[in-house]
Amino acid sequence: MADDEIDYNIVFPDAGTSERHWRGTKEPVVILLGWAGCKDKHLAKYSSIYNEQGCVTIRYTAPLKTVFISESFGYKELSSTALKLLEILYDYEVENSPVFFHVFSNGGFMLYRYIVELLHGDKQFSSLCVIGAMVDSAPGSGNVRGALRALTATLGPKISPFLRYVLLALFAVTVFLLRVVLYPLTKYIHKNHYDALRERPPAWPHYYLYSKADQVIRHRDIELFVATLKQKGVPVDSFDFVSTPHVGHFRDFPEQYALKCRDFLVACMKDLQETEVKKRHWVQNQ
């Protein structure tokens, strides 16, 4: 479905599927944030994992120019996009449902960073109940080579070799200057997404899916990020697919990937239900 300002797709489950999986409780709303250059037909394959579980799903992928240009120059264009995405929950009156994120690569993680900041600091969204986040092939930090590989894959084979060379050269110089050379001077003005969420992570559970064979995002970046979250007391788990390429885990291991998504979502919902029971008992005993 298309909004006046951002393009997204929302899918509601049929009542029977939702009731069968969630037994009268509010079904989760899963927000999927695609990788740079992701086509909606590809993101839809991931959302079907959750649709089959009776979830509402919202799919959105940020435009390439926003991910590779605006954010590289420190312009927080994705901040306003994050606001519009959260407002969708109110537009469709599902703001009281549990919210779950599925985030792909740095393109999705950049947007997730701004969503987290809104959830931390904007009173409008203080009542939203986020239960967890699944993160696929992210986050990475200051990896110029990986960023170039991501842009190369995104441009595709149809673009002329000369234009490809020019775009890659300009992008490499820009990223190197702004995110490597000048970052120590500018990080207090505009932290990159990796540092921003490592310093102030959300408290809900996270599950990181990655691979040591990833040529875009360094596995050690993800492992360091996960270790930091554990030190800060965030419930976090991770799984290394070892051999799969960047955002290629589901393609190579569809059943295992889908099972991990379903199991983690169910565990997050179980934690929410147990917390609500404890709250009711506390109120009754006062």
C-alpha cells in the first residue's frame, strides 16, 4: 500500500489464523525494514513467515539515495521516515498491539536507529509495547570496503562501467572522509548508527543472525556489538550461519531461518504475557 509520503505495504492476517496462533491475545505487529536496494517482492518472502503465524506485517525499505547519500553526508533524512512509520501504527489502530522488528543490513539498521531514538525520547510513542527485534546481517561500523561492495551489488549489472566507476569513487571518498577521517571531530554532532545504538541500546530482546562469510558486514563488528549489549544487560542472542553471503541466510537455509524467527517471536510474546501476569498479581495484592 502507498502512503502520500512513504511507500510501504501492510498485511493483516485473517481472524482464524490470528486466533489459532495467539488465542485471543492481540496479535503482534511485525515491522520489516529492508536492506538497501531490497525489492518488496523479496521482503514479502520474509513477511510471509510472520503472516503465516497470524501477525500483522508492515514492510518498508528506505530509498537508495537516502541510505547511500543523505546518511553518508550526515543528513538525518531517515529520522522523519522513522516518525512516519510509527504513525502508521496509529493510522491502522494497532498501536496497542505488541510490536516486533525484523531489520536487514545497515540500510534497515540506520532506520531502526532513529525508530529506537523516537521510542526512547518521544512521549507520543511511550505507550508502544516493543517485544523484540530480529537483526539480519547488521550492524557494521566504518567499513568502506563493505560499503562499496554493498553499493556495487545495489547498482546491478545494467549501469554503464564508466558511471559505475564514477559513483563508486565519489562514494568511497565521501565515506572515507566523513566516516573515517573526520568522524572523531563530527561524532558528537552526528553519531553513526553503530555507535549510537551501542552506547544507548533498547532494552527489549534482540537476536542477531550473521555469517563469517559475509563480504559486506564484518562478522567481528556484529560480535562486538552483541558483546556490548550483553554487558549492558540487554537480552540478546546470535547465530552464525558460517557460510552464507550478506542477507543470504534465508535463501540458503529457509527452514532453519524461518524456525529461528518463529521461535524468537513466540519467546518474546511469552515474556510479555508473563510480565503482564506479574503486573496483575502485583495490582491485586496492593
